[in-house]
Amino acid sequence: AQSVTQLGSHVSVSEGALVLLRCNYSSSVPPYLFWYVQYPNQGLQLLLKYTTGATLVKGINGFEAEFKKSETSFHLTKPSAHMSDAAEYFCAVIPPGSSASKIIFGSGTRLSIRP
Amino acid sequence: NAGVTQTPKFQVLKTGQSMTLQCAQDMNHEYMSWYRQDPGMGLRLIHYSVGAGITDQGEVPNGYNVSRSTTEDFPLRLLLAAPSQTSVYFCASSPGTSQETQYFGPGTRLLVL
């Protein structure tokens, strides 16, 4: 069965430092891949997604992610963290050809930014 | 557009009470869904609908009912609330295909005593 693993339930970085949030999926066929962000007391909103095409995907707020089939990974990065990036981040996958009801969310990574 | 709206924002229930969580979207999306969010478990799908008059169960449907009489509205009913249903509930909608972005409401925090 499809699954998604986010390494690290909590990541803390200094303002201005690199942000790296890890996501690995388990599937022999590459799924559709998503990163969602949840700010405190709000719903989730899409950061970026990969379906087909270029493996480096750019999203909102300076975030990007690279799909690496050989590593079954879709890690999220941002070169320089801002205080406003503090939030919870969820990786999600949908098996290709499946409906949105088959989406599987990771358990989330809470990102803290140190001044 | 208001997007996806949910009411109430917060609710306290006693065990055995019933209530309906409201969800509405004004984007004419065919697909709507309900999730619950619990610490360390991400989001889990409760029920979903692919259009008016069509609903189906997700991963954790027990204790919840849904209906979809219009494209815009997708209420979630708890018939006999239990403490295990204490959670944050999110409604989401999308145009329909698996590649499409899901748009989430702000959530309803439910506490069952």
C-alpha cells in the first residue's frame, strides 16, 4: 500500500538558514506529490505539487521541491528561512490515475524559526 | 469568492449529543471531502463526495454521516458524539481530478466531553 513518511516531526532553524523538510514515499510507480502548509489555527494551503514534467518544482513563498525517483523522495527546501515560515508542513501523495479520495498525508513536520 | 467556509469554528459537546458541522464552497467544485486532524497522525479522510447526490466512505467513516444535496454544501453529522471524536475537522474541495489542488476550510475544533 502507498505510504508517505516525513522524517522529523519538528525542525528548528535560525532565521536566514536553509530549510530542509524531508518526505519519502513508498511506491513502485511515482505518485502525484504535494506539499501543503498549515499556519496556526488555519486550514491547509498548497505550497507546490509535482504531477509530470520538470522534477524541480517551485512553489509559493520561495519554497521548492525536487522529485527524485531513484530515492523515492520529494524534499522541500527554502534557501533562507523567514520568521513567517513557522508553520506545519504536510507532504501528501496520490497514486497516479487515482481519485483525490486516495490522497495520503504524512504526519506533518512543525517548522520553528529561531531569531 | 469566499472559498471554503466552515461553521462553527469551535464546539463543545457532551457524550451522546449530536451535531452537524457545516461546509460550503462557492467555487463550483465537484469534489468535496471531510478530514479529521489528530496530533502526529496527519489528516485522515472521513467521507467524500464526487458530486451532488454521491457520497462515499473514506478511511475513518464510523460515527459520521454525510449528504450532498447541492454542489455547494457538504455537511458532516455526528449522531452520537464520543470522546474519540475530539479532533479538528477540515472540509476541502477541488475541481475533481487527482492532480487538482484541494482547497481547505479554516477548520472546526470539536471537544467531546
